[in-house]
Amino acid sequence: MGRHFFLAARGWLAIFAPKFYAMMLDSLRRYYADFSPRRSAYLIAAYNLLVVMLLFGLCRLIFYALNADLFARTTASGLLRLCCGGLRFDLAATIYLNMPYLLLMLLPFGFRYGRTYQQVASGMFLIFNSLGLLANCADCIYFRFTLRRTTASVFSEFGHEGNLGALLLQFLADYWYMVLIYAALVTVLVLLHRRPQRPTLYPDWPYRAVYVGHGLLLMLLSAALLVGGVRGGFRHSTRPITLSNANAYVNEPLEAAIVLNTPFAMLRTIGNSPLPELRYFASESELAQRFDPVQRVGHPERPMRRLNVVVFILESFGREYIAAYNSPPVSSGYRGYAPFMDSLMGRSLYFQHAYANGRKSIDAMPSVLAGIPMMVEPYFLTSYSANRINSLASALRGEGYATAFFHGAPNGSMGFDAFANVAGFERYYGMDEFADDSHFDGMWAIWDEEFFQYFAHELGQLPQPFCAAMFSASSHHPFRVPERYRDAFPAGTLPMHRCIGYTDHALRRFFATASRQPWFDSTLFVLTADHANQSQYAEYQTNAGVFAVPIIFHMPNGELLGRRDELAQQVDIRPSVLGLLNYSQPFVAFGRNLFDGQTQPLVLNYTNGIYQLFADSLLALSDGERLLSVFRFADDPLLEQNVRGKYPERERDMMTTMRAIMQQYNNRMRQNRLTAD
């Protein structure tokens, strides 16, 4: 019908307005005679976007090559599938980055071909896309530390680092080859990008009408295509793709990092409120029957045990490095790098299947001290970080305990001091309080040995009972130890190994000093790690293994001894400590009292858009709506056999439990209900 209308209109114009028809026809001929790929702003813009996508695809291959050991089970055909899936995210990121450039190029007016105008457009194109390439290159290295694509929260995460310049210089020195790769990519971008040649622009009005009209049509068509590219499709029901859409192409969640690119991950999480209200359960009573974070772990009729409490959160001190946790060894030739920790575990109670609830240092404080796991984004980088919370410190402070938090980094680093304050620690001891910069490691913090000794001394100055937490710092990139210990600890096969030996030595010296003080024998010590780090064994590179950390309870009187094979997680520490002390007030925590045999052992963590629930001998992976895979993690440490469908009742039960935890977490965060009062 449209074609017939057009032909009829053209016929009427030719008959009744022959002069107008002839002018318009002549203008169309002149316009299309001058139309060529080199002179079309639309084709040049499309060509430049294609160059960016090709470079993003090359970044993906570089990312994979530098992290191939973390994707040992990704086959060649699987990599091809991941790369093809990544095209959707590369296209979306390219469009996001180039919105200002595209706006300048698509305006249907002749002035867009001016020299100054094109210089501005080209400058914007090169700057924004160079930043996108920089983000991709940086994540080729940073991914090994987080095992997830970097999101917009990184700006908040490092926003309090006063030594950010020194950190960047150190990373540039350590990973100089990445600087060369980035420089090469930007050079290619500069060399391949093009500007349109100026076409012949006739001044008469029929030509101008054709030029502008045709340009408007192409601009509208381009806008429609760009919207489809950002949304990932043209269906009415299609929503703009997000990070979780990458899981449609993977066999295991870690592979989502190959599908994604960092500019997309960062741009799609700017200003996000990541926690929607969930309604898996119709009523609060039904929800609480499945999972209730409000708990009371003590008996009101019994007195509270007023033990001192000392919690160590050891930087990057994963289970892989501790020989006592790897007996029998995970591999022939295995060796541990923490002999003091081995000996301490022989005099302590430890949990064999213990896991972190996050993959970053900032995930650990809320998990360990407040019982709040990392879900989607680190808690105190979300818009809910101003919520009222309870913690181990606030609970014991209410019982008359002195409370203190220790971290040897510059005060304000990582926002730890802010969270310590919100969590109820009345004293904060950082680099300012230590007041001797001669022991600064030059990068992150005071060396562990000196700061641990300071910790032991300051504990003796606190009135008893006290609750104190220490976050160590030395077992971290750039993987240095004090010069006097350069050859004192085994170098091992990874840069981390010597650092673990050093922090283990610092821990030995702390316990030697503390054991001579009067408060020592009446103290409960808890030791864990913020997260795992570098790994050389396949068992610790799986979706389960990357969260493997120690959880150890030590009492000098020998009250707590032995190995427990049940599941434990960081969010269990707070209710477990309060349970041992017989704290009888209600509180909110997403873990359980490990010393209460009535509660089901569970572990829940989150990575790359996937929730992981450990229960009994099974590990279930889900995006919250669909069960993606199930593994018998104890019998299948490499997670090679997906047994989804073999345990239908247990799988349904695990999905129900997972959704209950998610609903409690999301809705309580949104409604500011993280306390029991």
C-alpha cells in the first residue's frame, strides 16, 4: 500500500507540479552522485565503531591469554562460544562509550563536516575509547585478585586511598607489559579511525531539503539500531542487557568474565540500586520458617561468659597455603607456607569446609563482624550502607566491653574506619595511631610484624573484657617482605608464598607476646581470612575453591579442639562467638551459631551474577530464578560433574532456601531492618 501511495504521489507531482518535481529529482541525483563511503558521516561512524569492537574483541583474547590458568576447563569451542556471546556486550559498551561522538556525527547538518567540528568529534572518540581500552587492560591483571569484572564500585572502593598514586606507579612497574599492550591498542585505534571527507554541499533549497530530510531519516534509523544494540535485541519484551545476561553463554560462572568487558560492567553499574524487592514468599511468617536471620543464641537464665574476644582477618590467607588444611595433600609435591598456623590448629577447633562470603577485602568486615554477606555489591559501597546494623562490637559494647579495631594502613583506607565506627567499635587504631612511618611498607600499611606487636601491646591497655579485631595487610600485592627477611621464608612457586610465610611469622610473634600478658588466658581468638588469592592448585581455582578460607577458634585453655567437617562461612563467626559467650539478646545475622547442632550448615556466596549455595554435600549454582548446575563438591573437588536433576527434591529445597536468604537480604536492606529492635 505504501509503495502504491508513493508512486501515485510521484505521478501527481509530475503532472501537476512538473517544475517542483524536476528540481527535487535533480537534487536527489546530485545528492546520491556525491554519496560515497569516504564522505558519508554515517558510514564513517559505523566504521569507527567497528574498529572499537575489533579492539574490544582483541582485549578479550588478551584477557583470556593472561588468565588462561583460571579457565583450565574452557575448551577451544567453548572459548569461541564465549567470544561470540561477548559481541553483544562489546556492541553495547561501544554504543555507551560513543554516545557523544555519535550525536555529533548523526546531526543532519552541513556544519558537521567543518574542520574544528570534526577535530572535536575525533577527540571525543579517541578519548572515550582509550578509556574503555584502559579499563579492559587493567582488568586483565586486576581480575586475578577479584575473579570478577570490575564494576563502578571500584571508584568508591579506592576513593579513600591517600596513596593511590604510589599504588598506580607500583602496578605500572609490576605489570609494565600491560602498559605496552595498552599503548599498542591505542596506537591502532588512532591509526585506524577515520574522519569523513567533506562532500559537495549545494546552496539551493531543494538540495538542502533533500539533504536534511534524508539525514533525519538516517538519524532515526541509526537511533533505532543503537537502541537495539544497547538492549541486546529488538523484541518489545527485551530489556537492556546487564551483567547477568553473560551467564547465558557459560558452562561455569567464572566464564562470564570472558563474555563481559570492563567498560560495560562499569557503565551498567553506575548509580545502580542493585537490590530489587523480592516476593518469593507470600508472607513474613512463611519466609521466616524457611530462613530467619533474627536469632537468639544464648540462654537468658544463664550468665554471660565475659571472655575477651580477638578476631584476626588475615589478608589473602587462603586455605591453600595452610598444610593442616590440606591433609592429605591436594597434589603431589604440595607444601604449606604457614607452619605456625599449622601448629596453632593442632591446639584449636577449625572447620574443614570453611568459605568466605566475598572476594574482596571490603567484603570481609561486614561478613565477619556483622554477619552481612556480600550480595551483588560490597555492603558498604551500596546505597544501603547508612542502614542501622548490629555487629559483634556493638553487641558486646552494650554488655560493657571495650571495643577496638586495628588496621595498619593509612587512616581512611578502604573506608575501614567508617565501617568500624558504624559497626560500634569505639576505638580505631591505624597508621596515624601507630605513629612511626619508618615501618611503613611503602605501599599499603605498616608491616605486619611491627603492627601485630603494637596490637598485642595496645590490647593490654584496654580494660577487660574487650572485643578487638585486627585486619592484616602485608600478604598482598606487590608481594614484598621486609628486606631483612628477603631469604628467610620459602619463595615457593607464587609471589604470595613468601608473604604468607612472613605474616605467619608475625602471627607467631604476636602469640608469643600475648601469651605473657594477663588477659591472654581469658581470651577467645578467632582467625579467618578476608578472601583467597593466588592459587597453583586446580582444587582452589573452582567456583568453590576460590572462596576457601580458614575459620579457626582458639582458646589457650584447650577448651576448643579438633576438626569439624561441617560447612562454615564468615557470616557464622559473629553468632558463633556470641553463642560461646552466651549472649542472650536477639540480633540479625545471615549466618548460624556453629556450636548449635540444631541449625543446618549452609554457605552462600555470590560471584559474576550467580548465587552459590552449599548444603550438605551439594553445591547449587543459580541466577536466582533458574537452577544452573549442581555439584557434589566434597567428592568432586574440581566440579567436573554437573549432577543437576539427580536430586530433584534436594535441588528444589536448596532453591527455596536460596530464595529465602535472598528475599531476607534484599528486603531487609531496602527496609533498613538489619537490627532486631
